Amino acid sequence: MNKRLTLVLIIVLILGNVFFGLKYKEVLQNAKSLEAVATVSNTNEKILDFTSSFIKNVLGADKEVDFETRLALETQVRNINDREIVAQWEKFTNSATESVAQENVKKLLEMLVTKIRK
């Protein structure tokens, strides 16, 4: 009788370990999924903040953009941590003519919107 009770107890404990192991794996997968969503949300927020600042301080400016504003925008765009966006930003800031700058602004804004939609 004692051996049967011990065997049943061992089986119950093993099944409990399997059950909780599977639940742990499920919770871990959900946590990773939520972490990925949070990362995307954080990046999107940075993109929106930069886009808003860019529209307000560059496109809405009635005079030349000052050094502090350019520096703040540069910092924001680099904090997004996206090589494509930074590369397009550098194309814009290094534009030789106004028409090239306008084309690069269009590409930058299009890229920003595309990144948010992903």
C-alpha cells in the first residue's frame, strides 16, 4: 500500500512538473511577444516625436533653422536607431540645392510614415 501511494504521488508530482513547465513556456512566449510589441511602440513614438518636431521646426519655420534646433533634430533622429532613417536624414542635411533638399524631405517623410506602418 505504501509503495502504491508513493508511486501515485511521484506520478502526480511528475505530471505537475510537466504541466507547470508547459505553462511557463507559454508565459515566456507571451512575454517575448509583449516585449517585441513594446519595442515597436517605443520606436514608433520616437519616429512620431521626431516627425512632429521636424514639421514644426523645419517645414513650419519662417526663418532659417538655428543650430540648437538642428542639433535637437539630429539627436532625435539618431535616437530612433534606424540606419535607413539616419541615412535619409543625412541626405537631406547634405543636400546641395533647395530642389534636392525638397526631394530628400519628401523621401524622409515617406520613409517615416512607412516605418510607423510596419
